[in-house]
Amino acid sequence: MTGCDEIRDRLLSHHEDALGAEERRRVEAHLATCGECAREARLLREVLGRVQALPVPEPPAGFWEEFGAAVRERIGAEPPPRPSLWARVAAWVSGLQGLVRLRRMPALAAATALGLLLVIGLVRTQQTPRDLPPVEALVLSEDLGIAQNLELLENLDVLEEVEVLERLDLLRRLNGGRGSRLS
Amino acid sequence: MPQPDFEVVQRVLGGETAAFEVLVRQYQQDIYRLTYRMTRNAEDAKDLAQETFVQAYRALGTFRGQSRFSTWLYRIAMNLCLNHLKSSAREDPAEVDGHLADPRVDSLRVLLTDERDRAVAQAIEALPPQQKATLTLRVQQGLSHQEIAEVLDCSEGTAKANYFHAVRALQRKLQRFRDAG
């Protein structure tokens, strides 16, 4: 026979329809015969129903107009947002991929990515206080996500041709109409 | 997968800063409801909701469309709310136990004429902040456990455990209603 404690542990999952078919049948069979657990299930439904239905007082007339105006005024004093350094790096690297074929020039790609990672790491280290405010932490975690997606990092095994970096401007200029010849 | 919101974000980042208002109008009520449910104070809720949009604007360049914009926005709002609750608790230790000493900070109280609703609201107030956040996001804002994990920067398992404990705590506090039938 199924124990009441075991069933009560599953009431929330049952309420959320998160049980498998077999377990669901087992819980429902128990509830059909156990008055205590059935009362517990009713209380759970009632509590969650009341939590869901707790009202949020309707703001007074004109609230949203004032709200929007206040936000506009505050962001108007902010500098325009720009893509993060990582996003710009990703876009730049993506453009570079069109400039050179990475299979033929892995050193350029790897050295570029590594160099940028080091520079960004230094900048972040200097700018990041010990106590990060929440959004700063958010920004960092988003940036780390981009790092995981940089396909270029897979090519880190070839680093000898770092000097190619010095010729990036030349490569860019050459790409104006003749990019394919570089590959 | 890029969302329509992501396209609006790209417009803002491309220099069309006025397009940010589209995002504000789209989400202001959702965010206000969230901040109100976390603080139960209309003035604090308004301030925190406005601050959410300002911080979102500042950090917009970091949004890459890998999660829904609303989830990203909720994360900012929830961080602000949790910090607010933490600093409020420091200022007024009575709140730690969920016994709000100042009735002015609870505008919801006047709306709740039903004894059980009042008891539910007080029981939510007494939850630890992470459990309160999880319960609010799940039951009142309708987020999935996975979305809650993203908002609260924890594993899905932790989000589920917090939800389970929150509901358990409410059930314990409201046991007298069970006994009353």
C-alpha cells in the first residue's frame, strides 16, 4: 500500500501535471480512498489558487503616462547603448571570416581571438569592482556566454604567425572588392 | 532564435534609441506587477520598475537574444527586488519574520477582505527571499521552472526545490484552514 507521506510529497507535481502516467494513476487511486490526503490535496489547490489570485492594486489614472515619461527622462540622460565589446568583437570576427578563409589562416584567427580575450580580460579586471552590482554581474555572465560560442577559439593550437595581426588594416583595404584573392 | 524583441533591441543599438519605448510599453505592466508582488508597496514597485528599464537600457548591448527579452528583463527586475528586500530587512529587522511593522507599506492589506487571502499574503511575506521570488515567478507570473532558473541564475533543480519548499511552507502556515474544512 502506498504511504501517505509518499503521496503528499507528490501532490505538488500532481497538481502541476508533472507526473508520469503510472505515478499519476497511483496518486489518484490513493486520493480516492484516503480522506486525509484528499483534504491535503484540496488545501494545496486552494492555497495555490489564492496565491495566483492575489490582486495587484490598479495604479491611479495617468500612472502609466507618468511612468513612461520618467523612464524617457532618465534614459535621455544616458549615453546611447552600444553593442557590448564582445558583441562587437563577434561581429568584427564574423566580418573577418569573410575576409580570410580560416582553414587557410588559422594562426590569424586564433591569435586575433586570443589577443582580444587578453585585452578584454585586462580591461574587465581594471574596471570590475569587487562587489559587482547585479546588472554588471549579468553583463559578465552574458559575455562569458559569447566566449563559449566563438568558433575561432577552436583554432588556438597555431599561434606562430602573430605578426599577421599587424597587417590587418592592409587586409581590410584589400578586401574592398578583392577579398576572395586573400584566401 | 531571434525574437521580434531582439529586432527592436537591434534598432536601439543601431542608434534609434526612441525604439526603446516600444519595449517599455510592452513590458511595463508585467514588470510593475512583479515588483509590486515582491515589495507589496506601490511606490517601491514603481521605483524598482523604472530602475529596471533604466538598467536594461544601459546593459542593452549585452542582450544577444539567446533568452527571451522578457526573461532577461525579469532577471534585472528580480535582482533589484532582492537587493531591495535585503536592504529593507537590514533597516527593519521585523520584516525578516514577515511581520510588517508599518501597515503603510502594505497597500495590498486593505484590498484583502478575506481572512484566508490575508493569511496567504502574510505567509508569502514570511518566505525566504529566494523562495518568495520562485513562488511569485511560478504562480503569479506564470514562468516555467527553466525560465525561473534563468531569472534567478540557478539550476532548474534548485528552482524546483525552492518552489517545493515555498509551497510546503505555505501549506504548513495555512494548516488551520485545512482543519477548518
